[in-house]
Amino acid sequence: MQEKLSTNPTELSDSIRNLAEERKKENKKFIQQLKRKPPHDLDVRTQEIHDEVFENTDCLACANCCKTTSPIFYEHDIERLSKKLKLRPVKFIEQYLKRDEDDDWVLKSAPCPFLLFDNTCEVYHDRPAACRTYPHTNRKKFHQLLDLTYENTFVCPAVQSIVSRLQEIYP
């Protein structure tokens, strides 16, 4: 079931979070069930659903991930973006990044400083690996990303759709 979400950026973010809050208990229970006993075909099914959902998803209409969360920046991401922006890596870190509670490099602030007014990305071709693979629902060994998937239901409507579809397959 596809939920109708607002097109206003602030309302959209709130709508996504509210929908995830409404389904919080059932999503958490379902994710725990999958973690305890991952179905043998989970990767294949999730990949199929991911492809179907993203055929009908316009990420540029939402960009909530860029507006509310930060990717992890690995050393190669920092080097690539520094080169793109013609900054020394130390200057890039100083200007844009901070260490989080897990000692990973993340953005100092949200929304992402590279998010443009039309929801496109100023550094799209050089964006961090975590942005390239977001929301990580088409990866092998999907069961290893279930906690992250649960968290992403609060950020990405496509992830909520994928989790809902998986709940139909694995009741």
C-alpha cells in the first residue's frame, strides 16, 4: 500500500517520520524476526522488491535522506571530495565534517551542504560511497543491515514500502 506523502519539504520529513512511528512496533518486531531466522531467499526477494519500488520512486522529489541524515565519510570519500572541491583533505574535514559517537566522519550539519535547491547534489559524481548505495536495501547479506533498514524507515518512504512488502511475503 503506497502512502500519500506531502510535497512540502518540512511536512514531507514529518510525514515520513510519522508513518514510521505509526508502524514502529510492527516494523521492530518484524526486523527482529528476520534477524533471528533470515529466510533463505531474503536477498533475492529484497532485491526484487527494491527494484520494483525504485522504478516508481523519484528520489529528487523527496531527498529526505540528504535533508536529515549524514552519510559516513571514509578516507577515500574525503580524498575524492577534497579533490573535487579543490581543498586539502584537512581543510575539507575542518569545513564540513565532525566525528560521531562511533568515531566515524559525518557531516557537521543537516541538510547536506551539497544539496541544491532542486534536490540535486552538487557533488553527485563524487559523492560518498554511503550516498551511492543508500538506502542499502539492494545489498547482498541484507540480514546484516536489518537494524539500519529499520532506522531508514524513519528517513526514506521507499524503505518503508520495502519493509511493508517484505512483511506481506514473510508474515
